[in-house]
Amino acid sequence: MIDHKTIKVWINLYLDGELAGDELEQFKQHIKECAECAKILKQQRDFVDSIRILKEEINIDFNDFKTELVKQIEKFKPKKSKIFIQLSLVFAIAIFLIGALLAIYFYSQRIDLADIAIKNHIRQINGQLPLEIETSSEAEISNWFDKKLKFNFRLPRYPDPSNQPYRIKGARLVALNNDYAALVSYEMDGRPMTLLVAPSKSASPHGKRKVNFKDINFYLDTRDGFNILSWTDKGLTYALVFDFENFDWKKPCIVCHSSGTKEM
């Protein structure tokens, strides 16, 4: 019997379209029989729908916000009335504050990629998330992702394949924010590793400890018995999950930051 804690985790996966097979059938049956979980599902679905509608209705380009604000001030700038000048200034400030609040709001809606990466790592090692392409070739995986993602992501090539300390197992797409993220499966020292990659505008790195290495801020954390390393680089956010007994955060970094050519 599926417990409520598992169902609450599955609710997010269901809304992201990631549940399938027996898991999906068990989830639907539980929702039919459990009023409490059905209520939670409805609340989360309504929230997601409201955010989606809000994003569609609000058409503000925050990159050009300052320029647009100046244009609006010039457009309504009076030449004679001091009262009108004051009202226009108040109006401009109000627009600026609303825009700033909206920018903060949408920034706060970015997903914690580290949390999503751990969930997908667990499902992957349990055989619940099969790979869509199985190959050890960085080029084949990069080409496979090429026409499936809305962002540019290419795996780095290790300089000496004969001495490569990790093995690439394959890759797949993962639903994220009504779009897709890239998942790559690795193995190092006989232990599985999962890399999840998404655009920085929709996902952010998280961790209790921050380390700056080569001008990149890495966030380190341990959750649910797994080590998680996440960072942002060149418009993309990465989250790497592993469970090495001796926690050496620099060791798994080699899959993306090898000393060889980096194709990012």
C-alpha cells in the first residue's frame, strides 16, 4: 500500500507529467480513494495553473524595463502643471515598484534543481526512469539532445578516453516547468551518478555550503542520504547527485569540468 508521504512526492511528478506505468495507476487509484490527497492535488494544480495564466497575461520585458520606464515618463511629462509632474512621478515610481516586485516574484518561482535531481536520481537507480538513449559517447548524447532541448547543452569530452575515471551510461529528457531538462546518467567507482541540466531562468542551485572554484559558485548539500552538488554557468544550472562514501566534492566535478576541452 502506498503511504501518504510517497503520494505527496508523486503529486509533483504527476503534475510534471513524469509518472507512468504502475506508478501512475497506483497514484490515480489512491487519489480516487483518499480525499485528503485529492484535495492537495487540486490545490497544487490550481496554483500551477494560476502561475501559468499570470505569466501569459503579464508581458513585461525586465531587461528593457528601465528604458521603457524612461519612455513612459517622457511620454506623460507635462510642461506646465507642477501637480501633473508630481502625479506622473508617483505613477512612474508605482510602475517601477510593481515591476520590481514582479521580477522578484518570478525569480522566486525558479525550481530548486537540486531537489528535482535527487528525486530523478532515486527513480533512475530504482529502474523507474529508463534511459531514452544508452551510449557512452559524449558526441552521440550531445547530438541526441540537440533538437530536443530549447537550450544549448553539450557534454565535455574527456581528454584521454582510455583513462576516463567515469563511465557514461546514457541520457533522457525530464519534464520541468512545462518544458524539458537534460538528464545524464554516469557511473564512477561502481556507484551511480546523475546530472540534471536546465536553463538558469527556470531553475536555481541550492545548498547549505557554498564554495567558489574557478570563479563559479558551487553549492554543496546532503539530502536523503545523497550528496548533491549544484552550480550555474553560462546560463545553465547543473545539479549532480552521487553517494560516494568519502565525500570529495571535486571528484565528481570532472564529468563537466575536466581538464580537457569543455563544450558548453
